[in-house]
Amino acid sequence: MLRVGLTGSIGMGKSTTAQMFRAEGVAVLDSDRLVHDLYQGPAAAEIERAFPGVVIDGVVDRQRLAKHVLDDPAALKRLETIVHPMVWAARDALIEERRQKGDRIVVFDIPLLFETGAEKDFDAIVVVTAPEDVQKARVLGRDGMTREKFASILLKQTPDSEKRARADFVVHTDKGLEAARDEVRNILKALKARLEI
């Protein structure tokens, strides 16, 4: 089984690209979804102990949590030490499940793949990219997004140019959906060729 890490900075079109892999019949495991599920149960009590007042009715309130960690690297590190091992355990369970189903390629949608040092866990890395002006327009068009918040998020992310340099494959999302879909299909062809070797 080939394990493929899919990543990209905020506003690059990673979620849309993940859907393209799904449309090609590839299992995509969404780390944000895993975290969301953990926040609704398994991780809530531990996060509440570390950050009192962020859990409401047994569920982590992401906005309250963000106020604690957004501009506090030590607090963010504390959160990561709670959540990351749980995410990795859930990811490993999902890998085993997909292996038993006979999947030969599994894509892991991981926004902070390079930032968490997770690239070593994958056989190939796909980075989703778009020009800076396209990224900025997309992100600032989101509800509740401000220039300050966008700038703060970017500071915590590995620069796009570095991600592209460290990638095995790159998907460009500024040339239209069909062009991006073609790139996804070409990546899958290349990955399947690796499996045949």
C-alpha cells in the first residue's frame, strides 16, 4: 500500500483536491475530520483540563480554544501533545482498515504535514498550490476571516515555496477544476506505476 500525504497552505484548494482523489476511487483520510471527531469526545476532557472553559456540553469549542492557542506557541504545543498522538492512533487504525479492504493507495489529507514532521510517514507527498494573490482572495473571502488572522495563520505554516520544493507532486488549483483534475489523474497514474515496479 502506498501512503500519500496531501497538504497545502490555507486557501490553496486542498479540500477540493481531496475530493478529486475520492472521485477517482481513492480512499482519503481527513485529519481535520479526525480532530473534529476527537473534539466531540475522546480528547475533550483532556483539553478541558489543559484549557479550562473551552469545552461546552462535552464538545471542544474551536473558537474558544483558538483564543488560547492562536498567538501562544507554548499553548499550541501543549494542545498538540494532547491531540497528535490520538490522531496518529486513529490514522493507524484507518490504515489497517483500508489495508484489509485491499486498497493499494490511500491519501491522507493533512494541513500541517510538514509543520508536524509527518512527511517521513508517507511514501509520496502531494502539495496543492496557487499564486499568492489567488490564495489571499480565497481566504479573505471566508466568513470571519480578517487580514490579521490570515497573517497569523500564515506565520505558523511552512511557506508554499518550501512545500512545493519538498513535494513529490504538485497540483495547481488556479488553472481551473479540469486542469487540477488532470493533474490528480496523472499523479495517480505515476503512483500506480510505482506499485507495478
